[in-house]
Amino acid sequence: MTLRSATMTETTYRSGFACFVGRPNAGKSTLTNALVGQKIAIASSKPQTTRHAVRGIVTREDGQLVLIDTPGLHRPRTLLGERLNDLVRETWAEVDVVGVCLPCDQRIGPGDRYIVSQIAELRNKPKIVVLATKTDLVSKARVLSHLVDVGKLGEELGIEWADVIPCSATEDDQLDVVADVLMGLLPEGPMYYPDGEITDEPEETLIAELIREAALEGVRDELPHSIAVMIDEIIPRADRPEDKPLLDVFATLVVERDSQKGIVIGHRGSRLKEIGTEARQQINRLLGTPVHLSLHVKVLKEWQRDSKHLNRLGF
């Protein structure tokens, strides 16, 4: 029989999947980006910004945490909304831990109760952590009051929280605690992704999302839901020297009505130019390569309600 010496003992390596859930604009995408350490999910003050499950990868010596940022669960008014809700529920059923984002600057309401009750009804229940986000926006007294309400919510629904963590992604408040707690709740397992990889999202998808994020800023409330982005082509500029590459990115902003097309383009193309400038800067940072971004706008009438359009746009 061989005895394993103390010097040979290895720290338990944990790996698994966690997702952040909550009402729209609860801070899920911002928290994902902060934990990963780089922007992989777009964040906006507009509700329903996230439209697909974005995987962010946090790799440490003691384990690997794969974060899945999902759309906010909401009352669907379109076929797109129904598909997004289905995506959320499918994700819940596959993860080891769910982080419920309950922002401190908002009272816990019926929408929060509904989301948590839906998780509690899953056959294979994940561990549930409450993330009391946006602590930077409120006083310490308000945070304490919010934590009391979180405790009452657990009692009301018969749920024992695995942990409750007040945090702020924008101020880096307690993010190390969030990472430690989530990692500690994962099962023992292998490294799923190579060290250094921060997302499994294709570059094309990330570029499309950055363009959509730029388009969302400053538009009317009814317009964000109607904007989608298609990447038509990404081509290295042929006449550039190897040490000074340039990528040509051709993309289409899709809207539902002619009036929306006018809003996105703006007076004499001013708004579209602003979108292109902001998105190009973000894409440059993402790729580490200068890009020339060419945008045009197309109308696909009622695309959110048309299954063929949704399939074509990747939903």
C-alpha cells in the first residue's frame, strides 16, 4: 500500500456553471463583465439588453467558474420574448449555482418573487445565492433594510439561500467575495476551457453586440427591442502591411419600421455616424486590431414576431 505524503496533497479543483438571473436591468451583465475582467456582455440602461446566454470564464488556481449571463425573465409580448424566456429556463436547468440579482436601489417586487419561485420549482434545484447588487447607489441603512427583505423573501418561499452578498460591480465592492462563494459552491471537476480564455462567444457575435450596444444609447424607449444587428462580412484589408493590419467590418442594423430606420440614421446620417464611431472604438479594444466599420440600416417588418426572421437573426 502506498501512503500519500502531505507534500503530495493537492487542493481540490472545482469547476462548473453559474448563471445570474433577475428582472431586466438588475446588473447581471455588468456583474459578469466585472468578474471576468473584460467586457463580454453588453450593458445598457435599456431593459432586455441581453438576448442570448453569454458565457464568461473565470479561471483560478483552485477552479474554473463558467458564468452564463441570461436575458431577464419578463412577460413576453412577442415570439422573440417567448424564445428568450425559454432560453432562461433551459439555462437554469443546466447550472450548478444560480445568482439571483436583487438590486439594492429597488424594492423586492412580484417579478422577483416570480423568478425565485420558478427556480425553486425546478426538479434539479441548483444552489441559490442572492446578490444584492448596486450597493453604490444607496446608503448603508438601505442595504441593511434590503437584506432583511431578502431574508423575508426566502422565508416566504421556503428557500434557504446558500449565501447573501451585497455587492457593486461598478465600484468593485465585494466582487472577490462573490467569486469565492460561487467557486466554493461548485462540484469537484476538470478545467473545461484553456487557461486565459474568457469567453466561448464567437468574435462575430461579440462585434454584433457591441454595435447594438452603441445603437441602444440615446434612443426612444420603444426602439431598443426593435434593433438587431447582423454581421455581413469581416475581411482583412488586402493592401495593408503585416505590422499594420486593418479589418473591414460590414454590418447591418435591422429595425421593424421605416420610422425607426429614420431614427437610427438621424439627420443627414448623424446618428448612424455616432453609432459607428462608438462601436468601432469598442471593437478595436476587443480585437486589438484597427477596424473600418461600415454600417447600413434595413427594415424587416415585425421581425420579433416572425419565426423566419428570428431564425435568420439567430434567435
